[in-house]
Amino acid sequence: MTMHEALPVHSQFTRPVNFSGHWLWGAAPAFNADPIGALMAAARMGRIVRLRFFNASAYLLREPEDVKHVLVDNHRAYHKGYGLQALKPILGEGLLTSEPPLHTRQRRMIQPAFHRQRIAAYADIITRSAEDHLATWQDGARLDLHEELMRLTMVIVARCLFDVDVSREAAQVGRAITDLIQMFDFNRIGPLGQLIDRLDLRKQRERNRRLQVLDDLIYTMIRTRRAEGIDHGDLLSTIVLAQDEEAPSIADRHMSERLARDEVLTLFIAGHETTAIALTWTFYLLAQYPEVEAKLHAEVDALLGDPRHPRRRLSWHDLPALEYTRRVFAEAMRLYPPAWATGRLAVANDEIGGVSIEKGASVLISPYVTHRLEHLWPEPERFEPDRFAPEEEHLRPKFAYFPFGGGPRRCIGEPFAWMEGQLLLAAIAHRYQLQVAPGYVAELDPQITLRPRHGMPVILKQRNKARVPEG
Ligand code: HEM
């Protein structure tokens, strides 16, 4: 794993530093070859760094107040950047990719799906799915943790979205989406990448065919639900039955079928890979820090008893007692935030810290970078969950930590993700100690999400009280 030099302390100035790069391509080759290395190198140069990609400018921000400016204080001056726009052919006008006023309306209609009582009901689905999945694991087995967690989180989001009774269709949708994601070349981001993509006609046809299969499945589910008119208590019911009380006429109150499809697909895609990645890196870090792992085991054992004879399954009510588990998950997302960078496009002229941001320029923000600022995070590369002890947390400025973004585009699934992360981490750590396979060297694969390149091979060690904790 690459260790980075610490980032310098916040300097006050009003002119951007230029990251020149190649005379013609600018920073593009450096970012193509090693996106995270280039990002860290650029961030080390100053508070606001102007990057040139061909003839387009992008400003890299790293300080919490600048991040807050873009995401909260002056969010109206920005739209989603090229990276997320590249997902529009699949996700349409879903929450992740749409813009106001449509986004504002859709968010209002979908928000109830993430209210506290709804989330509590999903906890049971999560712990039951974890139990089913862990029943397929065996002491001494070697497996790809990233792949396993992707499968588990996909089953969970499918059950929470579509209700367990339709798990056959949910599995079909899951498979169709996986195929589609694999077809998507996430390196083709930005206007040029999108143009190249459009010229590849064979790929376009294949992608459209698969999208059609997926659409048929989703539209059938939406129509069946709408005809039934019954609330199943899942996400699909919220979307299908949602009514916009502020709509100008009764006819406009329901979400159109097309928008319902876009939202279902968005929640399905945004709702599993990020959590799977966060947990994969969490177990990777635990394997390097046995003293942290021992404290985590002590917490889950105190709650559930001897791993050989667990007293019961975890539930929503256990979350307050899983405090150290929460800190571990939070600290892993500090070091390896699944959504490692996000871009915005200035739709109006703006000014950040005295620097003019011209309309049409891009702005880049990266939790990966900000989460390593030394004046906010001493010894930034060290994995130390107690940084998230409540008395420490409130000492840091807002946006020193933002794995879920912020402002009106903050992750809608955040409460779900925290609960899922805590419950899955505790359920797995209670039963197994995960050892990273000998000789494995983790490498970052920064696509839209921060995946481990070549997966994450681990060896399972069933825990029993007599031999834990192991170093
Ligand atoms: C550890 C897990 C997760 C992480 C790190 C994460 C991260 C993020 C981030 C950073 C954004 C904002 C992107 C931007 O501003 O450009 C976002 C948006 C979003 N996320 Fe998550 N997410 C996670 C889990 C989930 C889950 C479980 C769901 C759904 C069940 C979900 C659904 C969404 C949606 C729909 C949006 C768009 C929100 C909007 O713009 O209104 N995410 N997520």
C-alpha cells in the first residue's frame, strides 16, 4: 500500500497554484497513470490547485472550509461533474445524476424510505442475510473478500428494495446490473471519454440490449406494485406510492414510471458497492492492527457471547452498544473513503478563498485528500479508531470528514450505510478473524469507487474464545 507524505499545513493565499504537467495534455497523463498519487501530489502544492486537462481547468480543493463552500454555502453555483454525468446513460434522472428542480422534488419523495422506523426494519434483513451468507463460509477457506461482500450487500439492497418475497426477480436484477457495470468503462470519463464511448457502436448495441433486459424486469415490478397499491414496507413501495404534496396538480403527484425506474436502479447501484468496499478495507486494516482487532472482538463478544455458541442474532437495538465497532468503520472510511473524489461543474462564476472560479470550470474535492490533512489528522496514515470518540469528533471542523458528501446532495443512504456497516462488521468479526493471504499487497483501483485492485484474498479463521485474540 502506498504511504504518502503528509500534506502541508493550511496556507492562506488567494491565488491558485498551477499543476502544469504535459505542455499539451496538462495533468491528464499523470492522473491517468496514477489518479491517487497525482491527486496527493497536487494537493501538497497548495490550498487551491489549478489542474489543466487538455484545455479544460479543474480546481482541486482540500481544506474543509472550501469543501463546505462548494457542497453547502454556494451549492447552487455547481452541478454534478463529468464523472457522474457519465453514468446518465444507465441511471437517467435518478437522485445521483439529476439536477434541481427535479432533484429537489425527487429527494423529497424518496426521503421517507430512509426515516428511522424504516431503517430499523431493514436491520433485520441485514442480520438475516449476514447469517445466511456466513453459513457458506468455513474455517481455513481462502476467498476474495471484496467479491463476497459485494454479493452480500447486493442481496441486502435487493431485499430492502424489492421485498424478500420477490427475491427471484431481485437476483435477476442483480445479475443484469453486474453485467452492465462490467460493460461500463469507468475510465472513459470527461467529454472526450464520452465521445469515444459513443463511437464504439458494437459496445453501444450490447449495452443497450442488456439495459433493455434490466428495464423490462424493473418496469414489471413497478407496474405490479402500482396495480396492487399495497405498502410492502420496502424501498420500492415508497417510490411507487410516493406522492408529491407540493405538486401543482393531482395528476403530477405520482412519480412517472420512467423516473421510478431511474430511482430504483440508482438506489440499487449506489446502495451496495460503496458499503462492500468500506467493509473490505475495514477488514484489511484490522488485519494490520491486532490491538484494534482485539478491542473490536471484546466488544462483540461482550454483546453476543462465545463465538462458538452465540446467544442470539444482532438487531437494531444493539447499535448503541457497538460504539467501538462504529469508530472502526468510521476510521476505515477516513483512510479509504469509498467515494474517494467527486467533481462539480461551475454553472456560475464563483470565488473560493479569493480565487475566481470561472463558469464552465470543474472543481474537484476528495475525502481521500482532506482525510489526510496533518493539521486535522495527526499521523494521518495511522489507523486509530479512537479519533472518532465523541469528545474528539466535535473538536474537528465540519468537512474535515465527509465520506458521504454534504449539503443537498449528501448521501441519502447514509443512515442505512452506518447501520449496515456496523451490523455486518460485528456479525462477521464475531464469527471469523480474517487474515490477509500471505504475499498479498493491497493496491488501490480508483474507479468511481475506491476498489482494491485484483480483489482482496483472505483466509478465514473461525474464532473461538480459547484462541482469540490472535496477533
Ligand atoms: C459506505 C457506504 C456509502 C458511501 C461511502 C456513500 C457515499 C456517497 C457520497 C459521497 C454521495 C455524494 C456524491 C456527490 O456529492 O457527488 C452519495 C450520494 C448518494 N448515495 Fe451514497 N454512499 C454509501 C451508501 C449508500 C447507500 C446504502 C445508498 C442507498 C441505499 C446510497 C444512495 C445514494 C444516493 C441515492 C445518492 C445521491 C443523493 C442525492 O444526490 O440526492 N448510498 N453517496
